[in-house]
Amino acid sequence: MDWVTEIFQSISFTEIGKVFSSLFVVIDIIGAIPIIINLKQSGQKIEPFKTVLFSALILIAFLFFGELVLSFLGVTRESFAAGGAIILFLLAVEMIFGVEIFRNDAPGGSSTLVPLVFPLIAGAASFTTLLTFTSTAAMINIVIATLLNMVVVYFVLKNINWVERFFGQGGVYVLRKFFGAILIAISVNIFIENISRIVAGT
């Protein structure tokens, strides 16, 4: 059972905190509250458990097999991480300045799968964030951070009306700006770290 001991020894609350905060900002479940409420008001059914289950399965599957796809395409982890950092930076700019950089043009359908699971929770930004951290954090820490985010998502979906009243429109606005600033700092750090590895390897 040495592998079990090795896994537990790899657990780092610092790494979990970094991945959790970045993924939380990217998923932006608080900022998605108006979208979720609009779906409910339009008569679409919100299923918190199914939404979280599908999202977790998709995110973790991509976490483990996404790198195989990159290898097939001939893209290194460091290059993807640096590119992902740029995407995270642009997301942060979008959050802080209120500009639309990434247009939500996903096709319509079930409110559970579209748009809740994809692209709101398990979208391109979430995939990028997970694979970006595979170059700096242990896999177990990324999985734990992902599951913790799913707990938060479930709580918000289950108590959507209460959450909206608690934060209010002003609170949601402030949270988006605050986490946007944090995301900029994280993305710059990831970009510099991976560019340095690419340069050192040449």
C-alpha cells in the first residue's frame, strides 16, 4: 500500500487552495446566479445533483485524459499551461472591466447539460485551468480542489434563491471584481513559471 501513503503525502493544502480559488473564479458560480434564476423563471428545471455529477465526471475525465490528447497533437504541458494562463488573464479582464471577450454561443437544449454543465461549469476555461495546474500541483490536490468546487456549486444551485438574497446584486458585482483581480495575479504567475521552463529547456 505504498502508493496510498505516497498519495496522502502529496496532499498539500496550499496547492488545494490555489487550484480551488482559480477554478472557483473561472466557474464563477456566484456570477452565474442571474443566469440560473433566469432559467428557473423561464420554466426550465434545475437539477443540482445531476448538474454537479455530470460536471465532476467531465472535469476529472479531462484532467486525466486531456494530456493524452495534447501529446497526440504534439503540444507540451508547459506550452498548454502558458497558453491557458493567457486565457485565464483574458477571463479576468472580462470580469474586472465588464467587457465581453468570450461570447457564449453554445447551442440551446436541456438546462442541466446546456448551459449549466457546459459551458458554465465544465467549459473550456475550466478545462484550461485544470490542465494548467497539472504542471505545478499534484494530481490528488487538483482532484480534491475540483470536488470541493462541486460542493460549492451544489450548494448554490440547491439554495439559489437564498444565495441571491444573501449577496444581492451589489455583492455579486463586488465579488466578480475581487476574484477577477486575484485571477490576474494567478494567471501571470503561471505564465511566467511555464515560460521559464520552456526557455530553460531550449
